[in-house]
Amino acid sequence: MKTSLSMTESAADAASSAQADTSRYRWVVLAVVWAAFLLSYVDRVAWSSVAAPVGHSLGLTVSMLGAFITAFYIGYVLANIAGGILTDVLGGRATLTLALVPLGVFTFCFGFAHSLWSGIAIQFAMGLAAGADYSAGMKIIAAWFRKDRGRAMGLYTTATSLAVVITNATVPTISQWYGWQNAFRLLGGITLACAAVAWFVLRDAPEGEPPLACIKAADILALLKSRNLILLAIAGCGGLWATVGFGAWGNALMTKQYGISPVTAGSIAATFGIGAVIAKPVLGWLSDMHSHARKRISILCLSAFAVMLMVFGQSSTVTQFYLLAPLLGAVGFGYTPVLMAQVSDASGRNSAGAGAGLTNAIWQSGSAMSPLVVGYFYAQTHSFSVALLTLAVGPVVAVAALSLLSSRPQQ
């Protein structure tokens, strides 16, 4: 009897998986969560693209240019834990909308910031508002994509790298023409519009699929005890230490150290994002090939990231920066969909939101600390290469953590 019931459940799971993998609407769902993630990241990195020229008007010293980014990520880290659990309770659609609405409002309000402390307070609030967007997107993708989850994660995470391209290609120019305040007010309005689209278009799971069970305390405890999740959390923290640190300081360092104009520095940073846009879906697709590929790909990518940061740190001309930036972007962002797919595999569908939120909270602690640490070392040494070497420490730590990761079959 038990065998018969088990076979029935397995058949139901297989049918559910097939339904999720063949539904055409899943691409609409992916497009909406991608757009939400894109706008969230544009709001996040917009300050970095104008920090050098605008910082002076707000009375910021060189060492404090990263303070707003750090404030955002402190709020983001705090909100990720609760946001992940909230996602597993309310569902991805409701949580994503609840994240986008206040993010749009606070981004609009940042256009009225007039001092260091008002800017820090609003960026902190923006981080709190955006804290659940990542786990909500992960939860929705886990429900709609099964066998090709790596490819879906690869496409999803192109949002962050494309956001770097869009931000650096538009925000400095808009700020130059219309003022940085209006640039942030425009971003806030667009984010609110995306929230409305998410609410009316998204569905938590394919039609006819049974709802996932509500997450319990025992499920969260199991996640906290998972060796693989702990190692993936450390790896992501080290990786994002460098990725976000470069995003926060790359433009300002090139401007401060070599006198490159903010618009040219933004154009170089845009090519950094272009490399990432290409690499992410490719590496995500490759990671779907077999269960051991994800570990190997993430280790190779993060190793190359550390090396490329040190090479970039030895560069000094616009031509060199243009040549190296796409390669740096490819390895500096390419590992993210592979790590995200590994987190999803290790957490399981029912706890996908909490697993994403808990690990991302640790990942983003690297994002929160990196801008201030790099700013400190640059202020002390005024050395471009020392700043980039400081960033390279993160991927080295990530590779060490991933080397201890046990291989597990995909879920």
C-alpha cells in the first residue's frame, strides 16, 4: 500500500514538474521578476554612478563616498532574513509587490536628500524596502522552473549586470542635464509602475499545481544546520564583497586616480556590465548539464575574478580599462546564477524563499562592508592597485569555501 502511494506521489511530482517546465507563461513570469530585479538593482547602484561629482555638493569626503552604499546594504541585509521567511508565508507575488512599492517611494524621496545623514537614512530605508525582492524572485522561479533552473537563474541574474550598464549609461547623463535629484525621482516613479505590473501579472505557481506547505520552524532550523548552505553563504559573501565593492568604487577610483570624466568612467563600467550580461545565461545553462558542474564552474569563475581584479588594478589608461572591463564583468558577475542555483538545490522548493533570504543576508554583509573598507584603504594609500587588491581577497575566500562543498544531486 505504501509503495503504491509512493508511486502515485512520484507520478504526481513528475507531472507537476513537467507542467512547470512546459508552460509558456513561465517566460512571462520570468520577464516580470527579471524587470523587478533590474529596477531594484538600478535604484541600488544609481548613487555609485554619480558619487564622485555629487559627493562634494553634499559635503562628503573621499572616504565617505561609499557610506550611502553601505547604509543601503545594512538595511538590505537586515531585511533579507525576514523577507525570505515572509516570502514562504505570503508567496512570491505578494512579497515582491510589497518590496517594490516602498522602494519606489524611498528612491523618489532620495532626490530630496540634502546632507550626509539624510542620505544615509533614506538609503537605509531603501535597503529595508528592497530586502525581499531577491528571495521573492527565487521562490517564484523555483516554482516555475525545474530541469532548466540554472538557465532561468542565468537569465534572471542578467538583471543586475544589465542594471550596471543602464545605470552608468543614463544616470550620469540625466544628472548632468537635469540634476541628480530628478534622476532619482524618475527612478522612483518607474519602480512604482513595475510594482503595479508585478501585482497584476505574476502568479506564484503554474495553474493546477498544489500549493506549497507553509514553512515551519523545523524547516528554518534545518536550513541553518545545512553545511552546504553555510559554505554557499560564505562563498557568496566573498564574491559580492568584490562585485559590489567594484560597482561602488570603480567609477570613483578611475575619476579620482586618473582624472577620467564621470561620463567616460560610466561608459567603462557599462562595458563591465555587458560582459556580465553575456556570461550569466551561458554559465547558468552550462551548470544544468550535470549535478557536479555548478561547483566546478563557480570555483573557476571566482578564481578568474580574483586574478582579473589584480590585473585591472595595474592598469592606468582609458584604453586598458575598456579592454579589461568586459572580461572583469564576465567573471565578476558570472558566478552569481550558479551559486543561486546551488542555493535553490540545497534549500528545496518549499523553503526556497527562506534559503535564499538567509544566504543572501550573509552574501550582502560583504556588500555592506566592502565599500567602507575599500574607501578606508584608498584614503590611506591613494593607491588604485591596493584598492583592487583589497577587493580580490573576497573571491579568494569564496574559492576556499566552495572547495569544501559536497556535491549533491539537483532537485
